[in-house]
Amino acid sequence: MGAGVIGLSSAYHIISQEPSAKVLLLEKALSPGQGDSGKSAAGVRTVFTSEVNRLLAETSIDFYLHLQNDLKFPVNLELIGYLWLMTARVFEDFSPKIETLRKNGVPLKIWEEKELTQMISEARLEVKGDDEEAKLMHLESIRKGVQGVKCGTIAPERLVEFYANEIKKMGVEIRYGERVQSIIVEPTPKLSLPSEPFVWERVNFSGVRTSNSEFRSDCTILALGAWTSSLLDPLGIDCHIRTKKRQVFTFRGPKIGSLVNSRGFNEQNVFPMSFLPPTNIYMRPNRPDSSFWVGVSDYVGRAFTFEEDPIAEDTFYERNIYPVISHYFPAFVDARPFNKWAGHYDMNTIDGNPYIFGESGLIAIAGCSGSGMQKADAIGRIVASAYSKKDSATLYGGKNFKVSRLGVETRDVQHEDLVI
């Protein structure tokens, strides 16, 4: 396992369910949560069209609230909402999803244009008909806002710290600086013939080789996110993911701070995590320093690719994000990022739900599609049940979940229409 939030959560729930188990985490970095977990925009939401994604996210968020409110371990979870700012056309297209979400118990607020104008007076929601620049970017006036209520932001480093601290207390060993290079595949029984295993032999995944050593185990669990395919592809195992680079740029200043502290959307009187039409550029408020984290999930035009150490590109912000965000929010005019970073989405391009699958001593977790942080606790519980060969997992709050639903041949999920 890696020591990102998914690997840590999995280890935590395995050892919680089976205290006698011996669990070893191998992590290529020198501390936990330094991969894509630490580069997350760290939003959490229950606004998903897939029933499975909603369940995984909602029970995980409830567990994080339990950590914060009952166990007094602050993970800085603030339910400030997710706000989709919509043109009339976008709202019309989105309306069937609103009806479906409400039928499934997802709390939403609908804001009218007049209300939005009052609450975010710094915004320029109206696009004039003679605005040639806006026409070129396909920008239209914002007429509605759809706000998910049980949504908000979390501190990824605090969540990582909780799981890492707890598993150490429970006897889990974490070895840092151990990069897994390959998985050990052996026939069973082993005949000690050259070029084994052969296609007619039964195989078992017996452990991993790292840059420093070899580790054997009855069960090898891969919680590596975008790195998963680098280990499974050489074995001819399809991990069902494609990798995309994701970039975050941060901004602060008096005008931006005033926008962060917008009143009316929530009890914290802070601007919600918000999304702009037509591209879903997001603005993630960071209340401690009155800043915004800004990014966008770009699709057509950027290749599926993997970079070992991805770097955020100034030109990406300048050409793709700045023209839109500065048009709707003048506070960003001439603003320059004071920090930036980049990570990966391990994209499930088929249905947008996670995969948990494996056999013969191997379990792989993949395809969280950018929402692993908000589903990490539920995924960890399901992995623990898969490890124990249980048919179902008990998610936080007592809800049962059939492990096979996230498999490959046994898959039972709905398509997710809101991967952002």
C-alpha cells in the first residue's frame, strides 16, 4: 500500500477489524500524504448522480464530522457548500439532475440571480450582448445558483495525520523511501522451471519488490492512485484508469479576501466552493488566509499522461482560467498566483465510480476520479472487508455495502455524471 489517504484508511480499518493482522505500508516519499493526497483541492461533497458515490461520500463525511465533533480531532471540515453558478441554458440542462438528486435525499439550495447579485456584489454576473470577448469564450449571464448543502472543504494533511497517527498506535509499520518497483508473481505450486509462470499454471501474487528489498505477504494491496497502472500493466492486468494532470493556483489580496468573506451562503459567512460556466472552473476558498485555490478539470485538449512530479504551468492558468474568472470576478484582474502545485486524477472513464478488485492475494484500488479524499473512509472499510474475504462492509453509520459492487465482472454501479 501507499501512504496516501486511501492506503492509510485501508490500513486503519484492516487493523481495526483484525487486530492480530500484521500490516506494512510501503511509501516512496519520506512522509505520508505527499503524493496526490497532499495535492488535492480538498473539497468534499454528497452531490453525485451515482448512488454508490453518494453513499461512499456521505458516510465518509459523517465519519470526518465524528472525528472533529466527537473525538475532537480537527480535520478543518467546513460544510460551506458547493455552488454551481449557471446560465439559463446550463440550469435548464441541469434541472433533471436537480430533481433526481432531491428524490435521493441530497439537500440543495437554489439561488436566484437577484440573490446572487446581493450576496456577491464583487461579481459581474451580467454579460452584455455587445461583449465580443465574452462571445468568443461562450460566456453568458449567470442566472441561477445551485448549492449542495452537505459539501465543503477539508484539510487533507489533517486527515492524513489522523490515520497515520492511529495506525502507528495500533502497531502498523510504515516504511518510507521504499518505492515499489514490481509485484512478485509466482506459480502455485512452484515447479522451479525456467520462465515460470506458464499459462497453464495457477499464479499467486506473493508480495512486492522495492528499490531496496523484497517483501512477501499473504495479501498485497495496491493503493497507489495514478501509479497503479505502472505496476499492473506489466502483468497484463487492466486497472481501468487513465491519468490526467490537475493543477491548482492560489490567490490572495484585499479584493480577493473580501470575496472570500461573502455573507449569506452559509453560517460561516464564506464564499462556497464554486464552479463557473461553461467550463466548471472552480474557486475553493481557504478561510485561514482569506485566499482562493483555483483550478479546472480540463478534458478535451489535454492528453492522458502521467508525470512523476507534475508541475503547475503558469501558461495554463493565463490562457485557460484567467480570461473566464477575471470576467466574472474583477477581483482577479491582474492577480498573480502566490503558490501553485499539480497532481493527478486517476480517471475511471467508464462510469466514474471507484474500482476495488483483485484475486490470488492481490487487491487494487483505482479510479477514484479526483474524489478519493471525500470517499476515503468508506473505501478503507470496503478494502478491509475484501481483505477479510467478507461479502459486505459496514460503512460509518451502520450501512452495509456489498464489496463485489466495486469489482469488475460483478460491478453494480450507476454512471456518474458529475465528475469535476
